[in-house]
Amino acid sequence: MKKYIKTTPVEAIQVTKDNRKEVREFANGYRINFETSGNSIFTLEGRMRFKYGDYLIKNSTGECYVCDKKIFEKTYREVKK
């Protein structure tokens, strides 16, 4: 079986209660709701829910999507400039 790794860096931001403005700027154009009943972003695939601590990822085409904190931290590492 062949194995593959991602070769294109992605941009990501961790969502916290204190960075809502930054998250909205990062998601540029995507509708985001921060609500007591649960947070969500409306992506090309539909509504995605997220928790504080999760990450929003922007791929090379500018599409945003949600990634659970534990999965993100197992899958990605920071690229040093």
C-alpha cells in the first residue's frame, strides 16, 4: 500500500474565546457564528460546528474548514519561517 503526506503548507488559526475578531478576519468572507449553543462556520460543504480549541484551516485555494484540536495536533506541525 502506498502512503502519502501533504506537501503544501496550510494556514490555520486556533479558535479561542479571546480571538473571535482574528478568526473572522482569517475566514475572510465565510459566515461564522459564535453562540452559547455552539459555534459554526458555513463552508462550501455546508455548516460545520467547532469548539473553542479547535482549528480553522485555510487550504491553498482559500477554502476554510474545521479540524478538531486533537486531530490537528497529531496531523500538522508548525512551519518555521
